[in-house]
Amino acid sequence: TSDADGDDAAGGDVGSDDAGTDDDGDEGDDAGSGDGAGEGRESSAGIDPCVALDIDEVGEAFGLDLTEAGQLTGERTVQGVSWTTIACTWSSEAGADVTAAVAGPDEFADGFTCAEPVGVLDDPTPIDGLGDQAWWTWDDFQGGKGDLAACAGELRVDVTVEGPREGPLLDEDQVREGSVAVAEALLA
């Protein structure tokens, strides 16, 4: 299980959670596991990641040739905090996926709380200078997976990048830099 949903970004510097529960209390469907019924929907913060972010800029941020985008909605629970996400997911022919998810204050069942993600293998690494709070986690298994969670005010952004299961390992530094750029664009 991942600890962050993905969000997209815009701008030249632009850069899912699986269903279930891990032993550390991170559970819920990722934004990418919804049914696609959220097409064109915005978060209560007025953000639709598929509109806010350009597919070419997102692909450039991660060094990926992204071929398609789709909006999904999903439910998340991290450390007992539940919310609904509005997400955009982009795919590449190489098998890598980028997901950017947003949630405004109305998407939180019990009021906005910026829940710190739970790392699967390692504790999340705080990221200074991104929103009010931000964390990064990396898993170098099966192509690599990076998760960034960031909050600013009453807006939460999650960016998830997954490498191809059968392909080469993604470059963690590039994935992290791209994820930060995407999050910055959505938090702006």
C-alpha cells in the first residue's frame, strides 16, 4: 500500500495507492482505483488536476512520454483520517504511471487534517519548503515507486509515480524532483 495519492503539475519545472491496509495503518483506494465517474469534477478547492496540468509538462518533469490522461475519484484513509480525492492519472508506453490527486477541505469526512503518510519500508522523509507540510517515500521494488504528500492551508496534494514492473528502475532523484514540481503547481 502506498501512502500518497498522486497529483499533477503545470509549468516547465513540473514533475496511487493500492486498495488495502498495511501494517502501519495506511489504507484506502488510491485515486487511480476509482471508476472514472469523476470526469470533469473539481475538488472543493476548485482544482481538476487533469485541467490544471499539461500532459507534456508532466511527462517532461519525469522524463516520460505520457500518452493518455484520465480523471478518477477515490477514497483514502491514512492514520485514521479519511478523504475523497480527485485525481488525474497519466500512462506511458514504457509502463510507468503518474498520478496526481487533490483534496480540498470539503473532501475530508471529519474536517481537514494533513495526515502524515506511513512508509512501507522506511519512514517518510520530510520535505522542507513545500507547502505547510510535505513528505516523500520511495520503494525501489519492481521499477520503483515514489509518493509525495503535501499540504498547504486546507489543500492536500499527493503525487505517485510507479515504474514498469518489468522495466528498468526509475531514477529516484528525477521522480522526486518531478513530484515536487507537480505538487508546487497544484498548491499554487
